[in-house]
Amino acid sequence: MHRCAILDDYQNVALTFADWSPLKDKIDITVFDKPFASSDAAVRALQDFEIVCAMRERTAFSREVLTALPKLKLLLTSGMRNAAFDLETAKECGITVCGTGGVGNATAGLTIGLMLELTRKIGFENARMHAGEPWQTTMGQDVEGMTLGVVGLGKLGTKVATIAKALGMKVIAWSQNLTPDACSAAGVTYATKDELFATADIVSIHLILSKRTRGLITAEDLARMKPTSYLVNAARGPIVDEAALLDALQRKRIAGAGLDTFSREPLPVDHPLRKLGNVVLTPHIGYVTENNYRRYYGDMVEDIAAWLKGAPVRVMS
């Protein structure tokens, strides 16, 4: 019997969102529903497990962690990419790494929701209504007619651009490899990085975190933004200089931000971002939908079954 750990199941749905019965006589499952306090804590907890199912990048598997887990033989991640996995070390250690599929573009909906919360204060007014506070205090802004600056026009960025255009927004886009022809094909206008940050009413980030994109959005970029503009980041926190963003928000050099991702996750309870009234915060839930989770965990069952048969699928390393 192989010991299998399911990590970071914050909603306690892993065992109900997939049929694990085909593995019942082959693996012994332990579910961890809270984040580990540190890498050392993760190593201590996972010493006796041969299989680990990780949810996105919630728990990092660095060289130090992987080399400290000699029993680990199969490491799974939701999705087919995980910046918190050291794939080279996993290969050196003889650990098979497999991924899963996903469903749709769940983060696109959250991104639009953050934009609407920033401009229309829906959640804010909902909380006031439930609290019995006075009728109507905020003044909303129309997104129709605004300019959305999309940083990264891949699958997700294109989906957000399409929705934004349906809302009557003008869309401009930039990324390091983006061309005017690619923008034209997507029905948006190409802009340089400087132009995008200087003219957009809302800047939305849709890039993969990599060596090239870490810290890509600098203090200088934020300084180019209009004082009435907003930044939305549902991609990865480290893409933006978080200290510079915090300073811009505290000084109200921009109107606000909608953030689903952060440089440190979970975001500490005493983090200064939590204290700002011009920031909408969500706890990295862009991909957290029932359809996605059912696909993630269903594919993990298939991954384990295939590995046990000696023919692993969706192999990343």
C-alpha cells in the first residue's frame, strides 16, 4: 500500500470531487487542509509519503524539500505548469512529476469581477446593506468607454479582452513578444509598454511567472499610470514590484488595485495591503471553481493509476 498525501485542500473537497475508489486497495490517503508553516514543516509532515498531490503553487517543492523526501516517487500538480516545482531536481531524485488538465478560463471571470468591484463597489455596497447602513453612499464609474490595458495577450488575456470589448471598453495590449499583427488578429490595439501604462484606465496582467517576467512591472511603470487608473493582477504577485505598488496605493498615486495574487501566499494577516481601502483583495481564487477542481482531482486519480501500472501520463519530468 502506497501512502498518498493530498495537500492544501482548503475547501475539503478532494475526496468528494473525484472517484478515488479505483485506488482504494492501492493507496492510503491523508488529506492536509491547511498550508504548512514552512518548508521544514512540509518536510517533516511528508517524510513517509511516496505520492504527493499538490494544488497549484501552494506548497513549494524546491531542491531542499525534494532532496529531504527520499521516499517520494510521484509528485502531482493541478495543471501542466508549476513554478514552485524544481523539475530538474525531481528528475535527479527519480521522482516522476505529472500534471492535470483544467477547464475553461476561470480566472477571466474573476478578473472582470475585480474590475467591476473597483468601479462599481458591488461587494462593498452588499456588505453595507447587510450591516443595515444608510442607503447609497458610493458613486460608480462606467467601464464602458474606459481603456483596458492587457499585459499579456495569451489565451487568458485574449478572453479578458473579448469580455471587456463586449462591455464597451477599448482594449490595448503589450507584452515582451507581442506584435501589432497578433493584436490585430485578436481585435485589440498594440501599444508599447510605456503607452499602455500611461493611457489605460485599468491595467490587467495576464503573464506566466518566469525569470523574464518576475519584477517586470516596475515602480517606473506604476508612476506612469494616471491617478484615476486601477491595476488588476490575477496572474502572479511577483510579476509586479509589490513594494512599489504598495507605496503607490498608500500615497494614492493610482486610484486602486484588484489583487488575487501576492508575493507571499497566504497573505500575512498583518500585511499592509489588508489595511487599504482602495484595494480589493481575494485569496488567489482565480482558478478555484468546482469545474476546475473536479478536473484536477479526477485527473490526479488517473495519474496515480497510470503510474502504478508503470505507464505514467501527463508527465512533466
